[in-house]
Amino acid sequence: MGRRITSATSLPGGAAEGLRETMRILMFSWEYPPYVVGGLGKHVAELLPPLSRLPDVDLHLITPRHRGGPPVEQVGPATVHRVDPPDTAEDDFYTTAWKTNLHLEEYAHRLWRETGPFDLIHVHDWLVAFVGAALKRDYRTPLLSTIHATEKGRGRGTLATDQARAIHQVEWWLTFESWRVIACSQYMAREIADYFQCPTDKIDIIPNGVDPTRFDRLEGLDLGHFRNRYALPFEQIIFSVGRIVREKGLHVLVRAMPLVLARHPTAKAVIAGKGPELEPLRSLAWELGVGEKVLFTGFISDEDRDRLFKIADVAVFPSLYEPFGIVALEAMAARCPVVVSEVGGLKDVVRHAETGITVYPDNVESLTWGILHTLQHPQWAAARVENAYRMVREVYNWERIARMTADVYRRIIAERATVRW
């Protein structure tokens, strides 16, 4: 593992510049609007428009039609194909994914015959690995995978169930079958190399991004009435949003609230999202005597989430495992101070005392310190906010990320043209 992990910004010049003909790309994703569960769906939805606008990219995305949407839709120059999944109500999740892939594969074969061959297959995570590998073999077309998270990482280094072990094997197989692998952070690149024995020079690092314009539109608007739905006028809002699952570390935030309130009684935690840990966390808040100071909103719309970022005094993400942490970027784009656990991709994104505050993971006292430091030193927090906003604009914009992704496409297609299969 001594070789350096390659950045997509330093691809060979011939690969990045040489191919002038249009590249036909067939992409697969388990999530796409209106079905978005986490960061994967957001990533694909945000990447698609700028990537398809590049002059040498002809992009088709195939995705399961989990929650409606038109069967075929133009999203800018890209074409989105939604395929009705089979009835898998009685199956486990792994079997559901495998059966759905068979439907995706059948549709892809028909698309391939009707519209002509594709130059590259790009899949996002293990959930669409089966269809990607099948088409790779059938058409002798290179496969590229983006790994957004790993099952072993979610288990903090362990695989506790048969399903977890099965998913891990598919993830290993996907990286093996792929011509190249994209990771969203240095942390994820190391995880892919360690967990799957993937050669480090086969991995390109391309970060997630965020579109700040949706927050910029809220600048100067009076959000007072909206704010009154979540906190009293004198309360300072500690905001967190995401899936309510163990790996997000929200139990640490709830346990920190008595300590925060002892030093800063005007604080109020607002936790948005849904998931299996929601009711246990609600019960924990009341057991600790802070139930009236911790508001669980359940599901919120994207618009309300953006408004909450704008009115919050600090955004807190105490994750135990986080491959990247796109929510931290969203907070930065909204000019909201951030406090995050120093884990995974979060520590790549947030620079301590420069663009945010990083704290020890799974540590109540450390998280309490980070929250109090932010609330009690607003001038320092404001300076970090400006640094973070500038970094989001310069580094984590989707146009730059699309160009980096297309550079990987060009490299793979150029290499494929030089080898026999």
C-alpha cells in the first residue's frame, strides 16, 4: 500500500485532453429524485446537470422508480430512465437489490440496442454493482465505480450479520471489477484500499459538492415567523439534520445538552430527520431532563432544511462514521458555524479553528466544549464562517467536480482504446 492515491486533478495530459469525440456514459444509481435517502442521492442529483453540460459527454442515468417520477425525463442534456422495480415486499434488502438489478439490466440491454453502444459504465455503490458488472462483461465496456460508503465502515470495522458480510463481499467484488474507483475523500480512499485490498493507484479522489445559490437566495429575507416554529426569540438554535441512525452520533448531542444548558441556558437543540433511533433519542432527552430543550422535527422538506441552516446559530454533526459529510458543506454554504466529529471525511472537509470546530468522536465533554465555544465567541465563529464559505465556493463547487469526473472518464476510455479485451 505504499503507492500514492491518485488525485483526479493530476491525470495524464493525454487522457484529460486527448479525446475530442463525444463520450457516451451509462450511469446507474439506486437513488435519484424523487427518491433520495442520503448523500448518494444528493450527489448524483447535483452532479448530473453540470456533467451532462460538458460538450463531450452524452449521459444516460438508469435508476429504480421507487417513488414515482416520469419513466423518461430530460434533466438538462442528460436523460434519466426510471425503471419500475419488481415486487420484493417479502425479501430481505440484499435480495431486493439483486432482483431490482435484473430489471435494470433488462432495460439497459434494450437501451443499448436501440440507441447504440456506450463507452463507459459508471455505477454508484454496491446497490447497482450487479447490473454494472453484467454489462461490463456482455459488452466488454469498462466499469467505473464511485464508492460513497462501506458496510464495514458503517459497522465501525465489524461485519455483525450475514447480510453485512454479503454486502461487504459485493463491495470487494465491485472494486475488483472496476477499471478505476472514485472515492469522495482521502479517508474513504484509505478505507477502500484497506478493506478491499484495492490498489491505491486505482483510486481517484473526487469530493462531494454543494450549490450555495440555494442559500444565497435566502439572504436578507425575514425568516422570523419561520424561526418561531422551532425556538423562542431569545433561544439560540443548535441544529442537526440527517438520518436518525446510530452512526450519526446524535445520542452524543442529546447527552451533551444538559452540560450545554448548565453553562448556556438559552440554547435549544433542533434535530431534523427520521430513522430507527428517533424514538429512543426522544426518550433519552426526557430521561435526562432536557426534553423541552430538544426538538425532534421528524422529516422536513429541503426548503425547510435550508431555512433552518440559515437561522441556526451552530450546526452540529457528531457522527461516529461519515465517509464525507455533505451536510457540513451545506451548513458552510449557508454561512452557519459548524461543529463536527473528527472522523472520516468530516476531518478532511472541516479545518479545526479555520473553517469550523472539530471535536473528539463519541465524547460528550468534547462536543459540549465545541458547542459552547461557538455560541459564546460569535466573532471567532463569524471569521470561521467566512473562511468556510470561501472554501465551498472555490473547492466544492459542482462544475469543478463534474470536470474532475469527466477527466476520469477520458482517462479510462483512452486506456481502453489501447488494449485488447
